[in-house]
Amino acid sequence: GFVDPSSPLDLEGLMNAHNTEEALLESFQQHRRELLHHDIEILRERADYLRAHLDENSINELLKTMTALTQLYNNALEKGISTPMDLLCVLFDIVFTHDTYSGEWPSEYDIDEVYANIVKVADNYAIIQPQVEMMRVNYANSFLRRDDYSTGLQLYEKALDNIDVMS
């Protein structure tokens, strides 16, 4: 509410209240970071378990678990408590799993979305490496399959530019 500027002010009390709020907020943020790490560990263990016992009934559950893991890593990345490479590793793992088993066991998974995510993360964090450029080419191919030649061409050109930078 409105405070009359001419009335006496309990400056010390006001500052104590402010500092207490800041400390509570910091404590809450720390707790959220710990929960996020905990949830990431749970999903990583679940993915490892599913991978070790993989069959056609669990492939989609594994892919969904890894997708959920990418969301948590994305969240952790925004909070500055994980690295872009942590996220890229899970995304590469999804591609590897999908490519390895999708012929054998049909998956309801949209792999083009994963390529898009890899390209976005790499571009946002200026990561240039061969695996990323392979995914960029795969992503470009997905546009050609949908007859979007100009977007596909832009992605191919960017991949070529990045490969030049690497060499």
C-alpha cells in the first residue's frame, strides 16, 4: 500500500525482510536445481535399464524416456546447471537408438523433430562438429521429402559452410 514519505520508516526491518526473502528465494532455487538433477538421474537410470532390456515392446518407452530427458536437460541448460553437450549427447543417443532399431521394430517417433532440435542447440551455442553437420544434412533431407527445396538447400549450405570451418 501507500506509505506516507513523511512518516518514520523502519529501514532496518525493511532490509531484514528483503534479505530474508532473497535467502528464501535462493534456497528455493537451490532446491529446484537439486530436484532437477535428481529427476535427470532417475530418467537416465530408466533409459539405461530399458536399453539393457530392449525389445519391440519397450522401444517406444525408451524413446519417450529419452525425449523427457531432453526436456529436463533443456531446462537444466536454461538454468546454467548443465551443458549444451549434455543435451546433444541425449539427442544423438535418440537418433542412434531410432536408426538402429526402427527398421526392426516400428516406432511412432518423429526423428525429424530430433534433427531440428540438434541443429537448434548447435546453432544457439555455436557448436560446430561433424556429428552435428550429419544431423543437419539429415534434417535437410527431411525438407526435400516434403518438397521444401529452399529450406533443404539452406541447411545443406550451412552444413557445407560449417564443414569448411572445421577443415
